[in-house]
Amino acid sequence: MASTELRWHPAALREAEEARDWYLARSPLAAHGFVASLSDAVEAVAATPVRWPVGRHGCRERVFPNQYPYTLVYRVGPPVVVVAVAHQRRRPEFWRSR
């Protein structure tokens, strides 16, 4: 199955980097796990972007696997755009204006 190319909103990319850095400051192993979970979520969305239901503000949400409390928020285009890497317990829907 062919994968869809994803584009990243610049703020979503910063959010992913900030989360990785937060975990890295505490544990390189935790940071590695976060990056692996992010990668799994991105690969799943790229493979089947319409798999997850449409949620708030016309976006779809792929919850990270494992213990990381993040959600990959994206819009199916063309192109598929990652709108946010949102922490599940902080500032709900902060990304809605993107």
C-alpha cells in the first residue's frame, strides 16, 4: 500500500520538537520512546489517512500508542497536513485556528 506524503504545520513541528526535548531532559530512553510513538502515528496516518473519524473542526485525531499522552491532529487534503502534536491534558483545541 502506498503512503501519502504528509505536510507539517510549522507549529506542529515545533510542538513535536518541544515534546521530544522535554522527554530528553528527563530520560534519553523516554525521548526515544516518544519519537518512536510519533513515528508510528505518522506512518499510520500516511498509510491510511481516512482511517480515523473526522472530529472537531474537520480534523482527524490519531492518539499516540503506548504511554505518551499526545494526539496527532491532522486534516485530509490534498495534501494531508499535520495540524498539531497536542498534549491530551493541556490547552484543549489550542490548534483550532490553524
